Amino acid sequence: MSTDVQNPPETRSEAGAARAVAAHFRDYLAKVRGGEVGALPAVTGIIALCVVFGAADPVFLSVGNLANLFGQGAAVACIAMGLVFVLIIGEIDLSAGYASGVCAALMAVALTEWGMPWPVAIGVAIAAGVAIGLLLGAIVVKLGIPSFVVTLAAFLAFQGIVLIILDKGANISINNETVKAIAGGNLERWQGWTLLVVTVAAYAALQLSRWRRRVGRGLVHEPFAVVCARIAALAALLAATVFLLNLERSANPQLVSLTGVPVVVVVLGALFVLWSFVLHRTRFGRHLYAVGGNAEAALRAGVAVDRVRIAAFVICSAMAAVGGIVAASRAASVDPNTGGSNVLLLSVGAAVIGGASLFGGKGTVRAALLGGAVVAIINNGMGLMGLDAGVRFGVTGAVLLLAAGVDAMSRGRGALFGRH
Amino acid sequence: MLLELSRVSKSFGPVEVLSEVDLAIDAGEVCALVGDNGAGKSTLVKCIAGIHTVDGGTVAVDGRSRDISGPRDAAALGIEVVYQDLALCDNLDVVENMFLGREKLHGVVLDDDAMEQLAAETLDSLAVRTIRNLRQNVASLSGGQRQTVAIAKAVLWNSRLVILDEPTAALGVAQTRQVLELIRRLADQGLAVLYISHNLNDVFAVADRIAALYLGRMAAVLDAADATQSQVVELITSGRSGEVGLTETNGVRP
């Protein structure tokens, strides 16, 4: 760090810096004890699951399986990211799974029967998602029907619409290479490293400029060491991921080489950055949390509550469309079951496991990704262990219940320790 | 006079809730509004705040008659209301709550640092020392701290008249005193304060003048220094106390 930065009093000496770091750590612990657990349960869960499954079957920790995990979890993670927006305002969207099926089916029909180029087909799918969200949101907000009922009705209706679009349930194959690459393709090795450098540099620039700004304005700020540690941690984590994914993971390298960061990782990363920005750095995001926390207060403060709520449904359904596209790309086909069976429940589970609250007012995009990882790891690990689907459903259900329990308990703690 | 209500009436259907109410509040004074349940206190506040429109009479600010037809009109005139149920979002922090609905932007991006600085300055100017961390969620604050945030939020906007709806109703003794001190400070800084309360001890502790509503009519407006508690109680319960008050209190105007 250059010397022109004004050092705050508490970081001028080394002892002072150590004290500041310790104080920061204590603040964090106090927050956790007060019920603001953040990503802690999900991260702990991921580590624990990796240890257990890694011990049960070494294949789980193989590079090939790591790449596989991203592909398996991507569709659910996309839908979960959208669901977070609806959960924040205290609503639910039970139709997100089949909405993704409808949009995927539309894309498949646009690609094959209508002969559209792939960008148009993807645009059609996302536009359909936006339209679905507008319709659901308008019904919930303007007619005042509980979202649970509206989206349950849509859940049934969309199931039928998929059948109609797919002409009584035919399976449509997707042959477009670009669309298939979304979930199946890999980056070149150098592309992965370039992306890593750009990402870490951007993150570091943002963090450091923010830190300098806050020091300059004399606002409360984190110790410099903590900022650096966070940047270093992200760099190390991403570098390890890129390194592992750049290793050869083909069973038979002479026949076909399989290396590089999966394209779907980039897709998830870009969506994560986009929606995190919207949630935390824009007025709309702030208003979402306000509506979820106390809609009456938001209304009195001049927030356009109805518009914010409809927008949340639009984002949710649009992200369901993205999830549908990813699922179709991975399967290279669309059938009446795309987005069906347990996709919705896994997505809701992912968001809740990550830390979104079913009571509203709480949730982050990061939560959806971490929760999605937990769900994907459970399914993948138990599949490798040869446990049958019955056990897998049971365990996923138990984990969801546990996550909801943690949420309810952390609310209880917040109330117990927070207000005097 | 900063705010002057003359002959303000308001009916909901056949029910006349306010009947030709007169009230004037000047800058730098705390005017307490007292009255029994159903006397029309909340309705009067909502008329001033633009949530209800008045049916008859005029609302004048700075001597000019104004048409306040929404909360935004009221805010534009410098009128801010701190509601009884606080209207804070538990899941947002102190700064986020203070700027809710009026966030400072840098392009499309929230300018959180500028907002935090302004919030800190406002709290400083009110000599608030009970809130140390502006980035903690409001859920973790005590009742008095929450009330302080709600009041500071109202002061942030160059407001000139702050209306407080039972700000001490849910507070303990020490916290009540803190909030009352804060109210006094608002007036000392040149703001007009309309303070609604059921607690006459609090009213006498902080108010310069006391306006008593009785069944939708203004029974009397007294100087707090000249009034006694029993006098105010009589005005609240029967609309009349000795020589002051309504001359005819059974619903027929004199």
C-alpha cells in the first residue's frame, strides 16, 4: 500500500492493528451469536459434506466429479437465485420449476421447429419468463391473492402448457452446439486464468477503493488487514478452483481431452455478480429488503411497494427461464419432465439452506449459490455411494428442515439478544 | 406562524371526526396534542401529513394556504411524521432506515458512504450518543434507540415541523427521558414540534403549549406554564374546565 493513505489511529502501530483485527473478529462473533449467521451454516455444511463423502468414496473428490458438480447444480442454483428475490419480499413462487420447463420447451421449439438462431431462441425463453413473472406478480399484487395459491395454480397450469408446447409430451433434442456448450462446454486453460486475474483484480480494486473512501471520510471501516485477507482468500479459492479444473479429467486422455473451467461456472459467476449488484448496490435492491422487512414502513417512506413486488416475481421467473435453458443444455433435450419432479423443491431448499428466510426480509444471491452447492453435493455424493433415490430424497428433506430450523432459531436469538 | 389550521373539518361518511378545529404552531415550540381515544388526534395528524384530505377549512404553512394531498406534499413543505408504530424496517440498518425512500445515488449506484456520513452528522447535531454503530440492524436496538432513529430520520430532511405520535408510549423511564430531551432539543434548534401523548407527566415535562381535543373539537389551547394537570384532565374528559373549554359539549355547537 502506498504511503499517501491516511492511516486511521488504530492501525498506526502494529499492536494497534492487531487490536483492530481482534475487535473486528469479536464484532463478527457477536453478530453470529445475535442470530446473523450469514453464510456460516451453508459453508460449514459444504465442508462437512465434502469430508464425509470424500471419506466414503475418493471419487467424490476427483477433479472430474468437481466439474460434474457444477453442471449438476447449475439449473437449481439459477432458479434458487431468482427465488431469493421472491423470498426476500416474503412471498413464494411454487411455479418456478415448471416455469423453467415452459421456457426451455419454448426455446427448444424455437430452435428446431421455428428454425430460429440460438440468440433469438434464448431471448424467446427469457421473454417468456419475464411475461410469466409479470402475470404472476400482477395477480398476487393487484388482486391480493396469496402467492402460495397463485403459484400453486400456475404450477399445475405450466405442467399442462409444457405438454401442449411439446405436442403431447414428445422429447425434443437440441442439436445447436452453442446452446449445448452452456452447460457442457469448457473454457480453454488460458481463458480460465485470464478470467481469474480479471475477477480478482476487479474485486481488489473495488474493496480497496471502498476502504480508502471510508477512511478518507472518517467513517467506521474494517482493519486494512481484514480487507487484504478477504482479497487473498478469494484469490486463493478461485486460483485453486481454476487450477483443479484445468487438470486433465478425461478417463481416456488419448481419445478425448477434457480440461478447463466449465462454461456454466462463468454463467453462474456472471449472474451472481449481476444480481448481487442489483440487491446490494441499487435503490431497487434496498427497497426489496424494505418491503420484506416492513411493507407498511416502506409504503410510508415513499417506496413504490407494488412495483417492487411485481419486479421480484419477474426476476424470479426470468431466472427460472435461465435455469430451464441450462437444464435443457445439459440434457441436450427438453421433455415434459424438464423443470419438473423435485427441481422446485430443491431450489427452494437451496435458497433456504443458504440463508434466505421464508419469513421474508432476508436472503442473498450468495445464499442461493451456497445452498445450491449443498443440494448438489448431497445428491452427487449419495449417488456415488450407491444410495437409492428414496434415501437421497429423505436426506435432502432432512437438510432442508434443518436449514429452516436454523433460520427460525436465529430469528429467535435475534429477538432474545437484540431487544432489551 | 409556521403551521396554522383554521376551521378544519373531516368526516368519514356520516361521522364527523373533526369539526372546525383551529390550531397554530410556531417554530421553536413544542405543542402537545392531547385527547381521549377517538377525540380525533390521529385524524388531525393524518390531515396535516397529507394522508387524509380535509373536507373543510384551511391548512396554512408560512401564512399561505396549502393543498396537502399526499405524504410527498407534506414532506415538500418540511412536515415529517414519526408514527406510533415507528415505521422502521427491522432488517435494515440505521443508515438504511433513515434514508429509506430517499436514498442518495451516485448514478444508479447507492452512495452508502455519503448517506452514512449525513446520518452521523444528523445524530451528532441532535447530541445522540446512545447509538454507536450506524451499521447495525434496527432489530438489535432498544425501544428508545429505535425511537431516536425514527426521530432522527424525520429531522434529516430539513424538516420544519415534526409530528410525533405517542413516541414514549412503549418506553421505560430512562428511555422516555432520553426521548423527551431529544424532543426539547428539536424545538431548541428551531423546529416546530407537534407532540401527541396520553401521558400528562410527559406532556408537562416537554410542552410549551397544550391543545386538548374533545370529540373532534378543539376544547382549548393552553400555555403549559399556566395550566394544571387536573385542568387538562377535565378538558380531555369533558371538553370543559371552569371558564375554559367548549361552552356546549353535548354535540350541539353554541
